[in-house]
Amino acid sequence: MKKILSISILLLLISFSAIAGNIVYPWRATTAIVKSGQTFEVWFNASSGQSVNSIQLIGAYNTVNVTMSTVTGNWTYDPLSGNTYNRKITVTVPTSAPADRYDLVLNTSSGAETSFGGVKVIKDYKADYYIMHWSDGHLYQSGYDTDVLLKRKNAMIDIANIIDAEIIIETGDNMYNVRNNPEREGYYFVGNSTLGTKGMAKANAATFLVPGDHEGLNGNDFAQGTVQENSDFFNDYWGMQNHNFKYGNGRFMNLNNAWGVSATSNGVHQYEVDDAIAWLNGAGAGGNFLVTAGHSYDRMHKFINSSKPLDLVLAGDKHHSGSTNPWEITPGGPAIAYIVNSIRDHFEFNIFKVNNTAGTFTKPAGTTAMVSVINSGNQDTPSTWVPNLKLTYASANNGSVTSNTATIDNKFAFAITGAKVRFVVPKGNSYAVTGGTITQEFSGTNYYIVDVSTNLTANTPKTVSIGIATIAVTGVTVSPTSASISVGNTQQLTATVAPTNATNKTVTWSTSNASVATVNSSGLVSAVAGGTATITVTTQDGGKTATSAITVATSGTSNGMQILQAEDATYSGPVVATNQTGYYGTGFIDFTNNTGDYVQWTVNVPTAGTYDLSFRYSLLSGSRPLELKVNGTAKIASLDFPLTGSWSTWEKVITSQSLIAGNNTIRLTTIGSNGGNFDELVVAPYVDDCDSATGWSSAGTNTLSYYTTDKKQGAGCVQMVGSGTDEYKKVFSPAYNSNVTLANGALSFWYYVSDVTKCGTVRVELSSGGAADVDELSWALSGLLNGWNKITLNLSSASQLGTPNLNALNWFRIYNTKTASITTRIDAIQLIETVVINRAPSVISSVIDLKSNQNKSVNIYPNPFKQGKLSVDIIGFEELNNVQVKITNLMGQTIYHELLTNKSRMELNLKGKLNDSVYFISVESGDTKVVKKLVVN
């Protein structure tokens, strides 16, 4: 006999003995089977003052943290020994827990208490599953080589893991004299590192065992001592001597029928039969496949069968009788008992394939359910063994390689369905397999685990391979989807391939009209001549395409105004989000709390000059300034973005910056820990930035100058002092290409008046004829205030003379008759798209249409409204008397009322006056009334 003591196991057992509490269930003789997302019970007998602080399931490659609830009481789990437990713990397994066999670890105030292999987590019950059955190891019996017997059990566990058996049941006489040699428990349940053998806890299957003759007190021979002493001994070293459990529609009853019972009497063990029958009628009701397991085939089973007919009985004891299966459980009774030959004397196990739906089982064809572990070799000489089922890997299966091949050599004369291969591979990749189906994959603590199921043909090897997966391209997008550039300039297009982890992201670029625009292999578009071209990007994998419409302008100077979505920009750190309302495009950029994160737009403009950069953003709270860089140079070290009051309330911050002709980069970078949410950047050039009086003229009696003390943009503005009719006139050379239409364009500028009472009707002209009254658009202004006025005039509301060419505008004039000398100023003249105006009503002032000066309208903003000041723009009420504004609620009650002195614009201070609701704002004069709905939230 060899006696090998593993230091690690001995220390482990010593550590256990220092803890007074003990796990009763699941422990050694029992395993808890639980679906992820569901619960199981732990029975724990805590010592005085001992508490369970947390529970973990520790697997070979990962740890699962579970939740628990505890009930304190006193429960007897074995009426023969009288042993009890005092903590009933309900454990909830998270749905994310991978299917696997786990050690159950109770972290207590006295240290960790472990049930090795105590829990088997499954995702669902298998439609067909395997039960393996072996018995009578008689380890450490005098006259037998226990090292060989341990190696036989190890080989059987290896086969069980390849078959992916769900349940293993041992039917007694497993080991001798545990009491005097506690290290043997470690060898049996955990393994012997010196021999290189696995213990029962290393089987993937849930394992169960029942007592045999030799598991009692002083068990070198048959059980000795009283029933109480034998039962207590088994509880202490093996666990529960009887146990009921479910798997799918299967109902399993493990019995101690080895001591003090006979074929005709259950003696003091009658309670086990009573428990089993009560369980089948109660918590175990509804099963269609009933199984009992005990050391003896003809004791106790028949009493359960007479109440609930059994389908299968598993037994040992008769060391050499498996070849004559099945056996009658009582003379003349059903032949449903299957005995397995002993591990001590043979090298065999029983195997059953169960159909969970039908509640039936099959055994391998041509067998009595018992099969040999080895195909050839001497069962007493491990070095000669050629197993009937063996799994080998071409490379080390230890997480070091991304590709591997497993070979299962099936020498059994029967097929096996659902055999299992587990690959341990590096993290950070997507994997694909051949020769099987991935049933589960998860990221472990250090490695990535891929479980594969494969079917085996009789007497045939099978290979299963794994490698990094080829991720197919599903689509491609291009940004921007349209652009206008001038001849000689370029526009960079960017392709985004989906999914982001696609294996082959190679794309090619092509143009529909190379005489207008060309494109290189990097997506850089070059403008060749006036016209339009479609640029197409095509993925090499799958031939997916996306297009960008390119317009090349030749006449005048192209406006180049662009609306650039933040989600189409380049960014580092922020993420694209859609969890707030009110954004444009397909999302917005959300900064994620890191200094140095940025979002960067690339914009192509036709000419160097001053441009408005308008950032649309939202910010609920906190100060979150950003650094502004243009073409890599810091322009504003700390650009402030005031609070908008809500993540779904969007405002604009506008700054004027000099851009170069061609491509420019605009970057916002966090200088604190965060930034707001950013929706888009609007880049708008100026028809004239009014930073010089050069080219401007006025009536001869007026004095025209460049003025820097009071301006709205840039370094200064153009000022006129006098009473002459013509205030500002300018011919633009070259002509200005607006790239807008009558339907979508607007003229925008700032206009200062020192005394509006001395002005007549102020008129504005815009023309492509180079002079007044030739191919012209004109407007009359109304509602001007003393000081600066923001003027925005829709081209569609202008009076039109001739045929203005919006791509070649070259004339601008402001004029009006005056009663005395006044001072006026003009600044920041732009032609923009009305879509920009509609997104920012706070910059719109009152305008009257020369053709329809009877029209009356009211504009309120912001709407929806929170608290503070509400702006009201009023058009068409200037000549009316007693103009008043009212706010009423849904019940018609007046909440606010004011008589207007300024009939074109006002701000209402409504702080604390309105609740979250819907209100109506009316501007009234006599029978004239305009009503608007206001939402407060």
C-alpha cells in the first residue's frame, strides 16, 4: 500500500478543523443543481457567534458573487444521528453566471468554509442527458493498490467530462478508515497532486454518493457501532446519508440501505422511504422519470415502487454482477435494478442516456449499461491503458494561444451526443469553431472560455478547432454625406465600417464624375471644375457602399456654410449617445469625465476669413469650460458654456474665428474633468465682417468710418453719422456665392440706431446687379429699438425685382429718410440657411414683409420653458393701441397680464409664476388676437 500525504490537502483540512461551523448541504455526498438566475438552499450549522458574511461560487476560471438571505432556527437533518443545523441560507445565482461546477465558499466571521464542487450551475435542463454510475472503490482496503484505484477513478472522471454527463452517482463502499486518515478525504474529493489524479469535485457533473457497508464507524470491515454512531460518523465525513433531488423531469432518491435493513424490513431507516414518498407527493411532484440509488439492489426500493412506480434503480455491492443487468428489485418484481462492477476489481461504469421529455432511458446498444473504461491494456498497469474515450489538444489549452485543435478519440462502439470540449484562450478576441457548436463563452478572471458541443460517431475520432473569428462587414457610412467646395480646394471624407470589430475594414473610393471631383485612396476629394459628383465608398468585404454628394462651385466665392454633426466628428474619450431629447442628426457627443478628452470637426472653407463657429450644446449643472483650438492653435484657453438647465435643453455658444482656405480643424478639449453634451457645429462665413470700412460708401453728407468702441463681432464695425438717405452701400468683388436658395436662405446682420424716432422706414437691398433696383431683393424693417438690433430677413419674404442670382451677389444697401442727424452702425453680415435660424429662435428679431404688412405673428422662446425669463417677439402690432400680453392656464384663469410699451419685443420675468403644465400666451389689441401654446416642464 502506498501512503502519500499531500501537504496542501493536509493544510486545507487543518484549516477546516479550526472552524467550528460546518456545511451540511450541499457537501460531499450531495451537489446543488441550480439554474442561473434562480436560487438554492445552503444548510449550515454555525458555531456560537459565527456569522456568514458573504457567499461566493469559485470555478476553475471565474468567481461568481451571489446574494443571500438567512433564516435562523434548529432543524434536524438526520433523525438517526440527531445532527442538526441552525442556518438556512437562500442563495440567488445571477443570470450572468456561466454554467459550470463551482466550489461553494461561505465567508464567515471565523474564516472560509468550503464545499468543493458543491454547486453545479446550468443554463437549462438538457433535452437528453447522461447519468454515469460507479461503485465499490474500496480505497485503502488492505491488499489493493489504492494509487491504481485512484487513477481508475480519475480516468472515469475524464470520460464523464468528455461525455458531459450531468449526474454521477456512486453507490457505496467508497473508502476505508477515513476517521484515522483525514487526508484521504482530500484525495477522494479534491484530488492527489502527487499522483496527478482528480477528485469527485473536479467532475463537471453533479456528483452524489450513498453509504455502503464499509462507510460506517471503524469501517475497515462492515459497519460497526450503534445506528446512531454509524450515522453520526457518516454525517461527519461524508454528509447526508439520504437525499432527494430534481433534474428536469427526473426525480432522484439516494438511500442508505446498507445498514440495519433487509429485503423485507426497512427497520429504523423507514423514515427514508417515508421521506421519499412524501417528497414525490409534494416538492418533487410532477416528475416522469423516477430513480432510486442505494448500495443494495433489493432493499428498500420496492417500498417506494409500490407507492410510486420507479423507472430505474442503481446499486453496487455485488462486485461482479453488472454483466447480468437488469435485476428484479424483489422476486417477481420489476427488473429495473442496474448493478455496476466494483472499481476495486474491475474498470467499468454504467451509463444511461435519459430523454427528459419522455422520461425514458436508453443504454448503449449491445451492453447491459456497463461499459469498460479502457479499450486495451492491463487494468492494474496505468501506463498500458488506452481509454475508450480520450481528449487531447494540439497546443497547450492554458489561455496562451488563440487557435487550437482538440481531438476526441471515441473507441466506444456507440455514438455519443453532446460531447464537450472546453477551450481556454486569450481575452480580447471573437472566436469561431469548426467541428462543433459553441454552447457557452464567457470572460473569466484571466482567460476567455469557449465551450463547444459536438456529436461523436462510434469507433471514430473527431476534431474540433478554434480560432479568431472572421467578423463580416454589415455596412458602411460616410461623413459628411454632402459638401460644397470651390475649384482647387479639397474635402476629406471619412468612412466608418460596421461593426467596429469587423475583420476586414478595407475600403475603396470612387467618383461618378472625375471631371468635377476626384478622390484618392484615403477619401480626400479634390475639386476640379464646377458641377456635381457622387463619391462612393465600397467595402472590400461584402461590397457595402455609402455615398457623399459633392457640389463644386465656380462663380463668385462659395459661402461654404456647413452644419456638422458632433457624432460625425473625430473624438477621443466622449461617446455617442441618444438618451436625451432634442438633438439633431443621429445622436450627440457625451463627454465622460476625463481631462484631455476632445471632439474635433474638420471643415473645408473656400476662402480665408472670419467665420462664426456656433456650438449647439446642453449642460444641466456645473462649470464645464473647454479649450478651443483652431488648426492646432489654442484660440480660447477657457471657452465658457453657460448652464442650459436641462440635458434636453439645447443652447448655442458662438465665437468668431479666422479660418484658412481649405481644410480647418476645430477642436474642443476638456480642461476640467468633464464637458457638456454637444450636438453640432455650424460654421457660417460673412458676406462682410465689417472689420474695415474699405469698399463701403454713404450719402455725401454722411460721415462713414471704422468704429471699434462698440461692435458685435470681430475687431470693429462700420459707423455712419449724418442725415443723408443712403447709409451703407457696397459692391462686392468678386461676387459672393451664397449657396442658399430663396426657399431656405436668410440675410442676417447687426444694425445699431442711436434714435429711432428720427428714422423713417429703414430699407435693405441685396442684389446681383451691382447697383440699386437691378435683380434685387428688398425688405423694410420694423420694430427697431435704440441700440443694437439683430436683423434676420428670410429671402422668401423679400420683395423681388428682376432675377437675383444668389450665386453671384454683389450689391448691398441700407437706406432711409431721416428728420435729423443720427448715428447708425452695421456689423457681421451673413447669408445663412433658415434651418440654422429655426434652431436658434433667440437670435430672431421682428421683421415686416413689404408685400404683407398686415400679417401679425408672435414668437416665444424658449419653448418648452423652465423658469426665468421668457422672450416674446411680436410682428404687426406696431400701429395698434392698447396692445397687451396675457398668460392663461388650461382652466382659462389669467396667470399673467401686462400692457405693452414696446410692441415688437419684450422679456417676461416669470420666475416662480408658472408650474409644470401647458399655458396659452396671447397678444391682443381690440378684436386682434394671436395665441401661442407654452409648455412648462
